[in-house]
Amino acid sequence: MLCRRHLKQAIGNWWVRTQTDNPFRNSDRVALCRSRLLEMAIHQQKPLKTSDVARAFQISRPTALLWLRRFVEEGVFISIQAERKVVGYRLRDEYIRK
């Protein structure tokens, strides 16, 4: 049985998705996340860890992992592996300002 909170959440999600003037469409969010991650990686000057990204963006670690994997697939980051486990993500050389 649905509680009132779940019903309000479902209606709120539907409302946001149906608005035509929604400034935060999925493509906009991805571009914003990419630019903020680039800034974070350049500023830190060390490999990013999933937990660092999760803490900085106030998101869950699984969501941070999804973001980082997406940007590895797009060629923005390179995963750093120790044995078979990914231990961090490094910015590709093309994105580093010299």
C-alpha cells in the first residue's frame, strides 16, 4: 500500500518530468556534472576516488560510480587499476590545462 509520502514523491517526479521549461533536463545535468568533475580533477591534481566524488556532490557512492564509469566510456577519465580492482580515476592528458 502506498503511503502519502510516496504518493507525493511520485506526483512530484511526474510534475518535474512533464514541464517543458525544466532547466535541468538530463543532458544539461550530464554536462554540468562533467564540467564540475573536470574542475574537481584539475583542482585536486590527484586521482579521484568514488567516495571523494560522492562526498563532493552529496550523492551515493553507486551514483558516483555510475558517473565516473560514464565519463570513462566517453574518454574524459582513465580508470586506475590495482590488480583487477579500480582504485581511482585520472583525467586524460587532453583535458589538463598546461
